Amino acid sequence: MQGLLETDWLVLIRIWLQLSQTQPKQRHK
């Protein structure tokens, strides 16, 4: 269970980082 949670966290963080980097770029446009 811990393994799955860790993977989910990593995926969520990666997606969050991507969204955070994409948001300012789109807003700037």
C-alpha cells in the first residue's frame, strides 16, 4: 500500500509541477 501511495504522490507532484509551469505560460499569452 505504501508503494502505491508513494507512486501516486510522485505522479501528483509531477502533474502539479507541470500544471504550475504551464499556467503562467498560458496566462502570459
